[in-house]
Amino acid sequence: MNKMAAFDALAAGYDLGFGQSLTGQAQRQVARRWLLQFLAGKGSLRILEINCGTGDDAWWLASLGHQVVATDQSAAMIDAANAKGPQHNDVVAPQFLTCAFHELGSLQDHVPFDLVFSNFAGLNCITPPQLHQLGKTFQALLQPEGHLALVLFGKYCWWESCYYLLKGHWRQAGRRWTQRPQLARLTDTVQQSISYYSVRQFSRRLPTFRLLTAKPVGLFIPPSYLEPAMRKHPRLFHLLVWLDTKSQPLPLLSALADHTYVLLKKNVP
């Protein structure tokens, strides 16, 4: 099975396995809280969401009155996103397009965008040189005052390190700390290369953008692979969610979280 087929295969169970999970929903709400701070008072924006998955964030942004174009490399993910239309009869539907990262330059008919949004570490799935090239595409797609709002993997997730150390898996405990890409299993037959960045390392890969802020997503809410434990201990989970709402938006804390929300602004030549 190739990687495209693997992502298509993931689409059928994505919402149940992550989108509707306790940990997935909770981390998504934290990311949305940070994004809402940026969107507040700006009126209707033209937003490009990349790696949109099954479209939950695209439909949410559309419900706020924004004009949304949402892309994903998986046709099955896009089909699942479109299928949610009947649940949103009162919303101007996003335009969902099957489009991989390297094909985003073909969206010239839709420019300029005010914002490019990427949730849950889609940009960690490409190589550093590909990320650098994608930055040039973002530069072309955005209007002069355009922004990037991106949710990436945290570089030093304390949950992950503690979890694997307790299990005696020393190499796994530090897998995010290395500069080398790491393999993550998508299916029984396909693995995905993941690159982990500190906020500074990531922003250096996008030299035509200026970093404005970095905030934690999942500082206390654990990674999704701890979902079974959270379901067994709902009181603990609710406490962790509450702690995440009280966490301070500091760069150091962002590095320790499962994910990091970064906001960057386009540099005007």
C-alpha cells in the first residue's frame, strides 16, 4: 500500500479514532481558542486550510462567517469533509479540494488569502527542504498582510517522554529531541516520516515570515495514544483539560506540549 492509499484508508476511521476522541476534541478546542484570539475583530477572512482531514475545522471556520478553501492530499478525506454538509445547512460551505502540499501553487485562481491554517502537525510530515519550498508557495498565496496559523508537534513533549520512560522505551522517550526524521506507523504496512522542530528551528525554515507568537496545545491534555487511560479516569481527564485552559502562552511551555500553535506574519519585500 502506498502512502496516498494509506491516508485514504485512514479516512473512514479518522473521526472516531481522533476527531471524536476525548483527547483529540480537547486539544482541538485549545487550538481554536488561540486561533480565535487572532480572528477576533477581523471580519470575514479568506482562509486556506491545508491538510484539512475530514473538515471539522473548515466547517467551524465557515460557521464563523469566513470564506474557506480547504485542501487535503487524500480524496477520501475530502469526500468525508463534503459529506458533513447536511449537518451545516445554515453555513456557506467551504470549497474542499484534493490537493497535496506540492500542488498548492495551482490555487492561483483563489488568491489572495488572508490566512493559511494547518492543524495537528500536517507540516511535520514533510522534509525540511520541502517545508522551505512550501514557504515560498505561502508567500505567493497570501496577501501582503497575510498570516500563517500552524499547529505543529511540540519538540519536547513531557507527556511522551515520561510515558515511554516509564515503559522502559528509552529511544522512543527522546524521539522528538533528535534532528533526524522519525518514522511513525500509519497502518500495518505504511510508515510516515516525521520531522520535529523547535519553534525557532521551524521559523528559520520560513525566512519570508516573521514569528509573532507560540502557544501550547496539549500541555496537560495527553497525546491521543493515551486515550484509553483518559476514558478510564474521566475525573483526571477533566482536571487535565482545566489545567490546559489555565496554562500560560509562553514559548517554553509550548515546547513541552504535545502540540504548539505558532502564528507568523508575511514579510513585505
